[in-house]
Amino acid sequence: MSGPIQRALTFIRFSHTVFALPFALGSMLVAAGGLPSWRLFGLILLAMVFARTAAMVFNRVADWELDKLNPRTVSRHQLMARPAAIALLLTSSVGFIGVTWFINPLCFLLSPVALAIVFFYSLTKRFTDFTQLFLGLALAVSPVGAWLAVTGHFAWPPLILAVGVLCWVAGFDLIYATMDLEFDRRSGLHSMVVRFGIPRSLQLATWLHVAMFMLLIAFGLAAKLGGIYFGSLALVLGALVYEHRSAARLDLGAVNDAFFKSNAVVGLVFVAAVLIDRVA
């Protein structure tokens, strides 16, 4: 990755935006009863990119010295100098708050709260075993934020979807965290995998994804979605089963491959089904 933009995108794992963005867009489509204005759509998309960039850079800065010691993450700090990372963190944070100003007063008022939630996750591994739940919470704010951007008020459908996202993210991060078990133990870091061990953590991940699947059904009912949405959930279920079968092999390459492919399918199938239901 030779260019500075390419290195920055790798630094923040920009490709993983596919995990959070579909649920925000799906919530937006339901709230708007279809496609919102292009202006609002652009603002929501920009806010999501700024928020995720700020969250990822904060994570990298907070874990700068730890990442140097972890074989899986040892090359991260070589992609960007620390002063440049801090500058990117400040720019994206200010950019997120600035964008919410143009959305509506409630989103602007809550924007520092949203940033605090997504930043807080990066600190939790130092003092609580339940860090995966806090990561889930960080991504769970996205469908609520998108709903508020469209309607300016809270409602049950985005809250149900947010809990589903929390369970989904906590589940797949439990699987992902199995790769860092020995490093986390040596470093005195906390996680549910450190607390429960790999077999119990994989079982817990399964139950979290069962809960997520049920909550997707509940979201569809609350949002009054149709047969296309509910039929698409079979594909979501298939992707989750694939992920858990790959995780059971306890192979680093298989976990990495399943992590990206299966979770990308979950997000893309979800937003495509909502889009077809609301626009077609």
C-alpha cells in the first residue's frame, strides 16, 4: 500500500465499513418509507463515514503500544505516524459533529454522546471482561442515529434493530477475539474469551447470533416489512451458520475468511431486502 490515502484506508480497515453501514441504511429506508432526499442521504452517509473513521482511529491511537506487541497487529503503526493519526481523529470527530448540525437539532445535540460511546469501547479491554458487548453497543448506535436523522424522534423499530446489531457484533467479535487469547492473557487484557475460554465463548457467540436472528424477525414485524425481507433472512441464517462452522475449526485463516465474508453477506442481504421492500 504505497500511497498515503491507501495506507490511511488500511489503517482504519475501511473495508469493514460494510458491517455497520447496511443497518444504518436499512433503518433510514424504513424511517423514510423509501429513499429520503439525496441531501439527507448524503448527510447520513457522510456522518457514518466520519463517525466510523473517528472510532477506528481512536482505537488505533489508544492501542498504539499494545498493537506493536501483538503479532496480529504489529504492522498497524507502520501505516501512519501517530501525529497524523491524532490529526485524522480530530478532523473526523469535528467532521461528524459538523455534519449532524445540518441534519437536525436532536442529532447535533446527541453527536458528542455518540462519539463518547464509540470511543469508550477501545478502553474497556483494560477493566472489564465484557468488552465485546461494548463493541456491539458502539455499532448499535448507527441504526438509531439514522432513524433520528430522518424522523427526529425515537421509535421501537430502530431500538429493536440496535439490540440485534449489538448481539450480532458481540457474537462475531467473540469469534474474532479467539485469535488474540494468548496475547490478551499475557498482557493482562480483558475479554469474554479470556474469562470463559474458547469453547464456551463460541457457544455464547452462537446464542448471541440466535438472538440477533430473532431480533431481525422482530424488526421486520415492527417495521411492517414484507415477504421479501422475511425470505431473505434464510440467507442471513446461512451466512451465520457458515461463520460458526468455520470458527469451530479454530483455524486462523478460516476465521479471518469467514469473519469478513459471512458478516458482509449479513449486512448486504439485510439492506438489499429492506431496499426492495420499501422502494420496489
